[in-house]
Amino acid sequence: MMAAIRAAHLGQEVALIERNSQLGKKLLLSGKGRCNITNTCDLNSFIDRFSGNGQFLRDAFAEFFNTDLIKFFEDRGLKLKIERQLRVFPLSDKSGSILEILEEELRKNKVNIIYQSRAKNIIVRNGETKGILLAGGETISADRIILATGGISYAFTGSSGDGIKIAGESGHRVTPLRQGLVPLETKQKYPAALRGLTLKNIRLRFSDAKKEIVSPVGELLFTPFGISGPLVLSLSGQIVDWLSQKKSVHVDIDLKPGLSAEQLDARLLREISLNSKKSIKNFLASLLPKKLIELSLEILKIAPDKKANQITQSQRRNIISLLKAFRLDIARALPIEEAMVTKGGVSLKDINPRTMESRVIKGLYFAGEMMDVDADTGGFNLQAAFSTGYLAGESAALN
């Protein structure tokens, strides 16, 4: 949509081929229906949130970055707000508010939207684009084409990898597709007993026995099958890569990252002396949520009604170990269809970062998630989509 708006704004006749009967089906789902459009952190911090290929986006961000995107929507009457971790949302908390602005801009710039039309291939002669072949057999002439069909996650929205397939068949290299920002399933079944429980101010340490990844302090969510939440999603792409190499992966949850084992031991001893007659179940209430207390005591084989002053030194050490490293073994990541973003896609080696034009076919441009760029949660992926779309539209219009 942004690519079409920018190209049309620069005076081009633009057709937008939309597979669905409506625009923005995937956009409407983003940010849990609230649409986290961007993040207000600085450029270097922004690029650092991408999983390795963020430098490719410098030219796109130089052309159209977070302040430009915010101004784009605010100039058109949409009020925005900045929430924790510098995430930007519409004040309405509705992704439909974002879509309405984009649709209005498409109308104002007289973009011809062709609904319920699926692109099958591009028509190329002598290394230059000449048009699009639709699945129904019709052709549309075009001397410049922008492919912006997304990855393959949430395929029910129409994002099933058509553009990536077209790019591959037309001679572009494609980095293997895999899950990004995806919940993880654990071998242990007891997360099901904790489902819905959110742990705040915790730290994760993933390990494959040789390497480890340590998260910042943040949140984790227990699901019926394992773990999710911001920290898990942010690191899941790397875990997917480990699992694909048949590595055994586990995660240790540090439930008290602000305290060392020695500090925890001193605190427990102090609390025991002050509350010696309390049951261990009640004694731990100041340290853990109720659901986690019951499970922890079951794992440690400590009777919940045992008095605090009856806890042995060995049991106290085991409690501390659990608080600092609650271990879960990772069985697998959920399928790519359930991932928030797709890792992999059209190789950046085949795309000019200054224009988003293909290095293989003249007049062909790329934008968004179908390229091999992906980022953390927090508005980074959507900004990349808007920025690359804007640059692709501008380059296609002016070249």
C-alpha cells in the first residue's frame, strides 16, 4: 500500500493487485489488533533489533524513517501515542485506524485496486519487466513491478509466499524460510498447569551445551504447550536455527535476576528466622506466584505444609537453584504458519539497497517481509515494510 501511494503521488499510473476481497488483512492482526506501526528509538538501536541484515535497510530508513511515518499519519488526522519500550500505536488502539488512512490515500492518489486477483508470475523480456500474469490467465502490462507479498506466516491472510516463489522462479536466490517471533514448545508438560501465567522481571538463558544466549530482563508467558511472551519471541529465531541443526536446547529461567544466589540465601535465612512457623507454601508467597509455588515444591519434592524452620540446608539450596535456574527443555518451535514473521526470503544480494530494485531483472522492485530481513517485536518489522515500500515506490516512479 505504501509503495503504491508513493509511486502514484509521484505521478505514475499505479495498479495494486490484491489477492483478497479487502486490503490489509494481515495489517489488521498486527499488534494484537492494535497495530504497533513503529518504534521511536534512534537509528542505530533500531537497526540492532534486526536479526543480522539490518544494515541493508539504512538507505530505506534514510529516505523514510520513524519520524516520517509518524508525520505521515498525524498529517492525515490520525492521533498516535508512544507506549513503553518506545512502541507507537494509534490512539484509538485499533489497527483499522491505520488501514483507513492508507485506503484514503490510495483513493486520493487514484490507485487502481484490483481485488481478488492472484499474481502467478511476472512477464520478462530481455531482462526487463513487461507485465504480470494473473492466476486466471489475464495479463496486466507494466514496465515497473513491485513485489510486496509478505512472508508465509499467517497464510490465511493471503500471505502464502507467492511473491517469494515468483522471485525464485525468475532467477533470484532465496534464503530458506523459517519461523521468526514464534512460541516454543517444551518437553515438560507442566507449563500447561501454568498456562496464562505471566512472569515479569525475569531473565532467560538459552543454551545448546556449547553456546548460550542471555536475554535482558523482561516478561515470559506460559502457554498450554510451553512458553511465549516478549523475551521468548525475541530470541526464538536463533533457537529455531539451533533446533534445525538437531541440537538439544534448554532454557533456564532466572526468576530473581536482581539477586545473586548468595543474596537470595541471606534473604531466605532472614525470612526463616522471622517466620519460622509459617508453612513453606505461605513462606514462598513473597517470592513466587501461587501457581509456580505449588509446581516448584512438587518438582523439589518438598511438602507444601512443611514449616519454614524445618527446611534443611540442602532443600534451601535447591530452592535457590530453582529460583535462579528454573529449567525447561525445548522440544520444538511452533510451525511457521503460527509465527509472527518469516525469516529468510529473497536474498539481499540480489536487491539494490539504495532503490530496492532487483539486480537480476530491470524494473522489478521488492518491499517488506518477502525480503530476507526480520526483526524483534516492537514496531520494527512494520517500519521496515513501510520504509522499503516507500523507497520501492519512489524508485520505480523516478527510474
